[in-house]
Amino acid sequence: MAIASAVGVNGVKLATTFQAYLERTAVNDTNALLSELCRQFQGLRWVSGTGASGFIAIKVHGYSIPKRQQLMAMAASGVQKERMVPEDMYVLSHGGSILSSSPPKPYPHNSPNCFDCTPLSMKGPTQRIKGNSRNNAGIDVSVKARAQGLDNRNEVLPRCVVLDIEGTTTPISFVTDVLFPYARDNVAKHLILAYDTAEAQDDIKLLRSQVEDDLKNGVDGAVPIPADNAGKEEVIAALVANVEAMIKADRKITALKQLQGHIWRTGFSSNELEGVVFDDVPESLARWHALGVKVYIYSSGSRLAQRLIFGKTNYGDLRKYLSGFFDTAVGNKREISSYVEISEYLGVDKPSEILFITDVYQEAVAAKAAVFKFDISTYKVPRNRQAGLCHQLSVNVSNRKFTGPM
């Protein structure tokens, strides 16, 4: 690594002092760490190619070094990120002057440089991390990374992602043509077999309360449920009639969703049912997990139903990538208060640190009102013409805007 003979910072010659700092083990260890990060980030597709659109710089914090003379190591342009070695790193002064440079590469390789990166390194977010050097001395560094997404746009990651299911992670047809019919066709059987259990009695209690409200409000399809002393068969017949009407109307109510979850549990355990997700969902969940982004599900289906769908899918058990589940117990998906409740539960500093992805415009409007970042999933149209979750992750979410009618 070539060392500058004299460097001026704010008009002061500091070459001798800086050279002493450059020769310290911390700088060498930081360069080694930086080269390893380049390879790791390339593998994760955070950065790509040789340019400055995806760069990493590490500021070395040596407590024995005056703040104005602290150093920054930066990966050079002109070198493939996955081929970076410690010698390819530049070291800059606190003010951005080059103190040491990467040696030129033999033909036909391009000569490395940091001129494209230097202006960027003084801007952007900084993440403070700690690690150990090879000689077990502590390294305390701050990392500035400008990550390049899959669509070559700069990427700012959310802290949490909240996903809808139907139409976002899972085809609508799986819900309407598989899950709903299974619940409808098996509701009578389920109630007959489980009628005397505490779980079934709780389901019936919720349904009774919902039907009473429906009758008061004149909801189509609602029929009175006889008292328990009228006989098990009459009660079940009335329950089945109400449940079938609720399913037909696709009502997003807790009483129905809780019972459906219990019915579907039998189907999943007997291998009659298997969850279905779009092809790019497992890759997206794995990538978010690797990036440290926590992913949650928010669906009108019960939390039990959500765990069933992701616990046994056409791609295996995906629950290892999920941090939690929300259902209508937090509120209706089209109500602002529901997203406020989720934000408070997740404990983020700002609701805008949460990205909500749905295919329902009204849900996105409610999330936006709660200051969530949001994206409209495009899975209702042919998927070979639209991007999936991986693309949505790659967009700069701080600039994410819904382009539909407001």
C-alpha cells in the first residue's frame, strides 16, 4: 500500500503523525475486515460490480487518536467486490484526504481508485459495530455502506417488514378455492366431533355473540342460534348455516377466523392441506432474515391459521424466518388504529421504520395514515410481468410512494 509523502488537512501538514497511525495494527485489521465485508456483502447482493454505487467505508475509532486525526478505510472502485483483498483498501483522513492508496493492478485489470467513492463516504447512514482483531485486540468501527439493490437503486432497509398473506405471499386462489371450501365442507364434522371440548365451546360462544350482533344489524344470512338445551343437533345446524353465510360473504371477523383456524389445523395435521406461497417468497424471507430485518405477518386469518400456512408450505417450514403474527385481535386491517397498535407492539422508534406490503389499497391507506412505509403488492396480475417481494425489498423504502389514486 502506497503512503502519501505529505498530506494537508485544513492547511496543516500531518504526514508524520498520520503515517504513525497508518502503521498501527488496528488499520491493518480494519482493512482485512473491510475486504471480508466486501465479499460477504457481494454474496448477499448488497453491493455489486466495481463502481461507487455500492461502496463500504469503515471509520477507525482509536481512543488514543485525536478525533480530527481519526482514519477511514474505504474499498476502492475498479475492483470486483468479491475479489477485494486488504491491499485494495484506501485510507483517508478525517477530512477526506487520501493517506494511502491501493497499488495498481497488472493489465488487463483497471487501476483501483476511490475518487468516485470519496464524496459519498462523507454522507449517508453510519452503523456502529464491534469486533475482534486477529490479535484479539478489540476493534471499534463505524461502517458507512451504500447498498445497491437488485434494480441498481440505493437501498435503505426497514427495521421491520409486515406482510399480508392473501394476494401478497400466497395466491388468492389458494384461500378462496382451497382453504375456504375446506372449512365450509368440514364445519359440521368438526363441530360434531369437538362439540364438548372447551375449545369448541369457546368458538361457539364467539359465534353466538357475533350472530346476535348480526341479527340486530340485519346482516344477510344471519339466523338465530338455539339455546344449548334445544339440543346439540339443532345448535350445530344453526351454527353451520351462519358460518356458511359468513364464508360466502368473506367476512373478516374474529369469530369466523378462529373457528376456521381450528378446522384447518385438522386438515394440515392429516396432510389434506398444504400451504402455498409464491416462488420468490422463500428467497425474500431468507434474505430479510440474513439482513437482520424482522418479518411479521398481519392477516385477517387467525394467528393459528397463519402459523399453519407457513409451517407446512410447498417450500417447507418457513416459520424460522418469521418473528411474529398479527390477526384481527389488533383490529381491522383497514383501520388506522390497527397499525398504530402494531407499531407500539414492535417497539420501533418511528412507525416509518416499518414496511407494510399488501395488495389491498384500503389497507395501504390505513398504514400510510399510521406513518408506515408501504408498498402495494402486484400479485393480482400475471407474475411474469411484475416484480415480487425481492424487487420490493430492493427499492429505497424512504422514497417509496403509492402511485394510485389517493
